Amino acid sequence: MKRTIYLALVLCLVVALMAGCGKKKEKTGPTGPVIPQVGTVLWNFETDEEVAKFDNDNTGAELELDTKTVAEGKAALKVTPNGEAEETKIAAVLDQAKVGAWNASKNLVLKLYMDQGMNPAINIVFLGIADVTGGNWSWVDGTFLNIAGAKTGQWNTCVFDLTAKPTMLDLDPKRDYKFYFSFYNEDGEKTPLASSSSFYVDYIYIDGQGSSEDPGEDPGEDPEPALLWGFESENEATEFAEEGGTGAVPTYTTEQAFAGTGALKVTPSGTAEETKIKVRLPVTKNENWKNSSNLVLNLYMAEGMAPAVNKIFVGMADVTNDGWEWVEGTTSSLTEVKLGEWNECKLLLPHKMINIDPTKQYELYFSFFNEVDGAKTPLADAFYIDEISVE
């Protein structure tokens, strides 16, 4: 009887072990984590037209379509380093329709193939994003991926964890973003990738819901303009002060008005290359600011003003709890300067300037100047500002 029970126990143990051996192993890439399911394909390099969307970000690399070494589909991007650049880069603007899907993702995946025996081999890949809306350039954020375990002569799956960089997943669907991929070898110091070996990039995708045809979130209608300062009282004007030792004098006036009865009059010192003023953004307006894309101000210069304002700079700093930390700034040129009438000046705000914390205190810095061929001429005559808003 005991012998029968013993044999039964042994048989059960064997069956249990066989069942355990039959479990499917999770598929992993060189970075270790489970490879995410395809949500939205960002680039799959199936045509010359798609390859042409990429540039080498001035690293001298040659980019071309290749149909011999392919991870998915029928073609891939072949990248040949120039042999001198410390980093070999590729970059392209993300299709605006895919920004919504990007914001909802957690991982970016790309397929990487290095020629057999490539030396030095790629062991680090960097992914960065910049806001390039309207021809401007403003850095958003970036993340590194160590792929020291990657193999040459075969395809490697590189998985970027985006959750550690929340700013990378907070993009505005109405703006344009350029994605930068940098490939390099670093062992204490960076060693240029040799021009004698090429590598291949294919099938860049993100996880999450959707597909390659997913249009992403509907950006919706543009928000209504939100007035920040209307200069209808002297109290509003007193919020503004001279900045940077430029000697500018901001005062309330009823001499001119774009709307209503008052405006802010700014009198330059006549000696400073730039006429600067500053003001604290009301915390109650932070949400309006955060949901905007442009800063709009109306500028009046009297007939005969010489030199006239032809450039405006707006900067921002975090001054919470009497601290000071620079955020970002942007410069706009007046395409057509009109004297004796009001000029609407619209400045496209870079990503860092709109991606603010609604609970913090920010200060804005305005600089007005005349610049021709790189030379600045001090302003001599007063000018007027009215109705500063965001939209």
C-alpha cells in the first residue's frame, strides 16, 4: 500500500514539472523588459518618401532606403556614419495626427541592426524631442537607453521607457515636434562610429491603443483669447517695472488706446540697446497661459519714430517663494512695422513656456529693440502697449 502511494506521489511530481516546462517564456529585448505590443507605428521606412523626412542633424551620416536588411515589411533605413562625429543622428518631425497617441503611450520601440563585426558598436541610443512649431526651436526633453547587450549581425529590439520623463508625454497636438535619435559608443568617452560599417533602423512604434492609421486625439477648436492686461486702470500699469538696468519708464496713459481708454506708455532711456520691462503673471491666469500657444500684444509707435521697434523678446522665469529659475524665452520680428497705427504682435510660445505649473509664480520679461544686420540701435521715442493676451 505504501509503495502504491509513493509511486502516485512521484507520478504527480513528474506531471507538475512537465507542466512547468511547458510555460511560454516572455520575449525580451536587449534592455530586458517585455517587448510592448504595437500600438501606433511612427515610422516604418517602406518608401523613399518616408526616408526623405529624416535628416542627419548635421552629423554627416548618409541616410538611404535599404531593401536587403529589413526587420518588418519590405525596407528599412540604412545609416552610414561619417567616421568623425561623436554621435550619429537621425531626426524627423512627428506626424501631428499621431501626437495624441504618443501622449497616451508608455514605451517607444525601435529595431536596430548593426553590421556583423561593427567596431565600435553602438551601446547607447538617445531619444530627444524639440518643439519646432513655426520654424522656432525649443527643447522639450530626452531619455537615454543603454544597449550594451545588443548583438551585431542581427536585429535588436530597443525599448525606451517614457514614463520616467513625463514632459515627453505632454505634447500639444496643435504643435510640431521633431524627434532626434542619436546612436553612439561610449566607454568613458565617446568613440566615433566608423564609416566602414553601417547600421539599420526599422519599425519605430509606440505601445498603447491604436494602430498605424490612428489619427490620435482631436486637437479641437482653438481656445478663446484670454486677456492678461487691458490697462484700463493705473493699478494695472503699476504692476510693470523697469528691467535689467535699461532705464525704461513704464507709466499709465490715456494718450493712446487700442481698446478702452488707457494703455501702457514705455519711455526708453535713449542709451540702452534694449528697452526692457517686467511683470509678474497673475497666478489666476496660469491655466489660461498653460492652455495657449501664442502671446499677443498691441504696439503703437508714433509717426516718425526712429529708430522703430522691429523686434520683441519675451522671457519667463519661475520666481516662486522669491526664488529665480529661468524657464525659456522667444524672439519675434515685426514683419511690417507700421508707424502712427496699432500693430498686432503675435509671439509663438515655446514648449517650456507653456508647460508651466499652475500653482507657481512666474515673471515675464519684455524687451523691445531695433536690430538691423546684427547691430542694435538704442530707442529714443516712447511707444505704447495695450491689451496683452494669450490664445
